[in-house]
Amino acid sequence: MDEFTHLFDSLILNHTTGKNIILPLSGGLDSRTLATALKGRNDVVAVSYEFENGLRETEYARQIAEACGWEFHGYTIPMGYLWENLNELADINQCQTEFTHSRQMAVIDEIAQYGDLILSGQWGDVLFDAHGIASNANIEQQTNFTIKKVAKPGGMELASELWQYWKLGGDFNEKLFKIIQDLLLDIDIENPNSRIRAFKSMHWAPRWANANLKVFTSRRNIFIPYYHDEMCKFICMIPEEYLADRKIQIEYIKQKAPELARVPWQTYDLDLYIYKHFNTLYLPRRMYRYARRAIREKILKVPPLVQRNWELQFLGKENERNLKQFLFGIPELFELVPRQIVEDYYRRFKKIDPVKYSHPVSMLLTLAVWCKNFWKRS
């Protein structure tokens, strides 16, 4: 705790002094840990955003900002915000990842006015938690576990079909397994949880998480303390038992800013002193809330809460019109992916399992925009 406190506080102090800080807050722990380090400063403006008809994320953030005495601005990300921002977003992330996760694109111009440096808590949850694999897992088990973490079932189906259509030879699943296994074996770490943490940091972050950070850097400079080399060195020195279950972050917040520890953690809707009773003392409350929600949605026909990024972009008549326009109105896409495959996955999304097939539809959308904006140029 002493080492982490000194390192974390020093990193933030050294990289934010003399800056007007924009701090995006959520109901989780990573941004709250940043708020703990910044508490007592008057050069911070806190911002937060939540989905239209979604979970009340901004309420948790508001409580954190109020406890710190900071100016706060909450935003609602509207249904279908993606379409009017799609071309700029493609220019920003170069179609390196699907578009539906970059909800900050809807509010970047508004939040950028509040300072000159954005402070991000990205990757804290990867560094300061275990990853759920047995400590004696062999390399084959580690490989299968990693694939489940970084790939989605619907996406695997689409990739397999495209692999065969493009006549790349062999079996896609076997090829992917071999690639992931080789990358894991290149990491000279024996503990499976530590090795997978390293894999995510070395390969998953650059290929997926970092692309949409460019939305922030398109407007303002950004500092991510969890990405700093000194933080990486610190993580490599800490036994897994201390990294598991967010122990270090939770203890840091409780020791340095008890008032922030008393703000509920969104995952549990309980503060950091009592969240461990989520499945015991507070089980009746969970059951009551579940029943109330089921009654509202199934009997009173209240629209269900928006909980996933794609629901905001793909559901509803106007979203459907825009999605179909991109999937079926860009002829360049069909030079790369046969129309039959596009139609089949759109049908699966609409008729079979929207949760499973939202990801391949999102990837087809990304390919369509890439084909239109970049393919002929490259």
C-alpha cells in the first residue's frame, strides 16, 4: 500500500501539475482511484455520461465529484448518436476497432472545453484484479481461456466463414489457437493469471482498447497512469493474492478518502465497506430489485434498460434504417464480403440472437466503412 500510494500519487502529481484537468468519472473503481489522488485540488472538472434509458452511471459520478467539491457535468448519450459521428470516428480510429464502444464521441466537444488534460483510468481493472483462471492451468487451458476473453462467439463464426470464403487455408480456429498460444509462450511468466494480464496489456490493449482513446486525443492531451512503465514494474513485483479482487485500489481509497469509499460501487450498488455482503445480507434486496424490474418490463411493458453499447446504435426504426444503409448500400463491401454472408448475419441478429450476433454485425459495419473510406486509397 505504501509503495502504491507513493507511486500513484507521484505519477499524477508529476503529470498534471499546472494543468486544468478533465476527469471522466464512472461508477467503477478506476476513475474513483484517480479522484482519490486528486482530492483537495481545485483544478479539476469532473464529467460523466450514461446511455439514454440506461443505468444511472452519472449519479455515482456526481456523488464522487460532490465529495471532492468539484464542478460536475453529466451527459446522456442519445440513441443513434453514432450515425452523424461515424465518418469522423472512422478517421480517428482508422476502423481499427468496431464503432459501438466509443460513446465518448457523442460528448467529446462538450467535455473538451473544461480543461487541457484528460486523465483516464483505463486498464486499472486489468492490472488490479485476478483473471479467474486456475493457478495450475496448463498452456492449452490458458490459451482457451484467453480466446474466450478476447473473442466473441458470433465474431468467431463470422471469422471462420470469411476465412473459408477467402481461401486462406486450414481451419481458422486452429490457426487462432496457435497464434494465441505462441504469444502466451513468448511471455516469460509462469503464473497463469499474471501471464494473461501481460498478454492483455501487450496485445489486447494496443489492438482494441487504445484505438478509441484517440477520440480523447483528437481534442485534448491525455494521461493514463495505469499505462506508465513504473506502474507496470510495480505490478510485476506484486504477488497475485494482493492483486486479486481490486484489494489495493479499494484499500487506497478507504485509507486516503473514506468519504469516496462511502459512495456506492456501481457493480454492487454498495459502498466499499459493505460490498462483500452483496450475496449474503443484501441478497433479499437484490431479489426485490430483480422482481421489480421483471414486473416493469414484462407486465407493465416498460422498455428494458439499455445496458450494452450496441443497443443504443442498432435498435429502433431509425437505427435500423441507418444500419441497413451502411451494410447494404456500400457496394465496395461486397467486393470483400459476399452479400449473402452480410444478409445472413443481419438475419441472425434480427431473428435469432441479437446479443450474440450484434458483434459480427458491428464488425461488418466497420468493414463497410473501411471499404468506403480507406480500401481504395490503401
